Amino acid sequence: MSDTRTQINKSADRGDSAVIEKEMTLLVFDLTGEHCGLDVNLVREIVHVPPRITRVPNAPHYVKGVINLRGTVIPVLDCISKMGGAFTEITNESRIVVAEFEGIQFGVLVDAVREVRTVPDSLVETANTVNSSSSSIGADYILGVAKMDDGRLIVLLDLATLFEINELLEEEN
């Protein structure tokens, strides 16, 4: 979410003046019955869930296993399990969103991928102002909530915090 694009919109009543509005592009997906979003700049690709995900002995409970993606071993992480829920049930619509944060690639198991959407910053409430009871996702893992014009809410996930990526990077150094 740190990389935002800037769009210049011409004011309808003042053709010569411009208003600069920041916006972000999100990958929108379903998770635990909610619409969630992830900065598209973190997404490398979206893949179908393979018939077999190889389990990793002694891995944390939320690590579903690993997959071989064109010669690269990618750990597959289960958001729902990490947040204290049951394991994600894999269906025909389930996908693995391959993300990269600070050079670390990992796959996130989601219920379904819905769309790529550009959202103006003016529609996003930060995590500090969001009512945590409005989402089943833990408040610690939310960057904010986008309130769309059609009434939908898109929960913006903080994958780095959810999967403790910064701590993992510190251990490597």
C-alpha cells in the first residue's frame, strides 16, 4: 500500500485547475466471507491451488506446505489458520496469491480472487479509525478499510505483520 499512483482530475466547474488525488490499486479477494485487498505491487502472480501441497515437518500451523512454481519452492500460508480459525477449505475458486515482501516470496491461500480495483485514498479509513468489530479479521492485521461507493467494504490486509515477515528478516541478519 506504500506505492500509490497520482491521478489528476480536472474539476468540472474549473477547467483550468487540477485536483491531485492519491489512489492505490488493489487485488480484491474473498477471505472468511469478507472482501479483502492487497496492494497489487506486492502481488507477483495468482495460481490455481495444485492437487497436492507438500507438507513441511515442524512448520508453524498456518504453513499449509510448499509448492514448486516453475522451479521455485514457494511456502503456502493460510491466513485464516494464522488468525486462529480453522484451515481454509479448498474449492474450485480457491487460489494462491504469490506475494513478495522485502525479497521474500510466499503464497497466500484465498477463497477466491475477485478483481483488480483502483481505490482513491479518500475512501480508505486507516486501521486506527476502523471499528474492529466490523470485521472477523484481527485488527492487528489490518492496514485500513476501503468503503466503496456501492456499499462494499474491502479490508486492506497487512501481510508483513500477519506472517511476521519483519521478524523473519531480522533473524536472517
